[in-house]
Amino acid sequence: MNHPLIIGLTGQTGAGKSAASAMLSEEGFFVIDCDRVAREVVEPGSDGLHALTEVFSREILCADGSLDRKALGKRVFTDSTARALLNDTIFPFITKRVEVLIQTAALQGKEAVILDAPTLFESGMDKNCALIVAVCADADRRKARIMARDCIDEQMAQARMNSQYPESFFKEHCAILIENNGTEQQFAAQVHDAAMKIKERIHGCSHS
């Protein structure tokens, strides 16, 4: 059984990574949505949720026992120590689940897997990637998208943006940078170009 090539997809919150992920899926890639995995490993009754409540107390739970994401978000997005504690607690559960999904892709004969992970570098999963693609955008565009998407105020949106690496980090550490500052057509063209470069990498072709 051949191990598929792991391609990392990451970037800044509000930049359009999820849209890029959907486009890459349409290009035929096997995509692992790490945001979805992160939700699955903290479902009510899960070991992941139990671990989080051990660290942050039951104050992060809703009345029905599910994770109160807004309450947890307020704790971690403005406190780097709490954020590091969250990452240390939950990343092992996410990584274990991702490994199972990669094995599934291998059993299906997939040549490559797109690892759609907003915290690719923070989790250490970047070390398993043969190629990393990042999606970035101007701060004002991202802030407006985050506020509309998550129904939060400007201060909280800024806090989420501040909790991540700057664009310069992604430029330095990623092989392909998609900048989502233009039209939808321009964005789609960049994602398609990235898909072509990934396919060339899979088949051992050189590209610029």
C-alpha cells in the first residue's frame, strides 16, 4: 500500500481557505477538513471534550453538555497561554483522527491528500507535508469576512486575526501563496494554477 503525498493547505482566517479547499476537491483531490475533524473529536461524550473540560473546567460547556465554542474562543483568542494549552490538549486527538483518514485515502489508492488545516504549523502536521499552499488576504477584507461569517464584533475579529501568523510567515514557509484580494474569477484561477502545480509534483514533474 503506497502512502499518499500529503499537501498542506493553510492560511489566515477569513482569507478564503475553505473556498480554496472546495475548489481543490472539485479538481479531484482527497481533502481532509481538519476543522471538521476538530469538531468531531470534541463531540459530547468524547475523550477530546473530556480532556478540554479537565483543563478549562465545565464553564466551556453548554447546558446540553456540548462545547460552547464562543465561551472557549473568548478564553483563548485573547490569551496566548490559554491558546497554547488548548492546542496542546486537542492536537493529539486531531492528529490521531487525521492519520486514520490518511490511511483511508491510501486504501482507496489516492496519490495525494489535501490536508486543509488552519493550524497546520501550530499542530506540527506541516512536517508531514511534501508541499504547503497558503491562502492570504488583506487585513480589512479578512476582518469583514470574519465578522459576517462568525457574527462577532470587530474587536473579537481582530483578536482572532492577531492570534495567527502574519502573511510574511506564510510567504516564507509555504511553496505556493494564493492571495485572495481580487475577483472570484482571479481567485479561482490562482487555485486552479495551484492544483496544476500539485499534480505536477505528484507525477514528479518540475515546475517553476
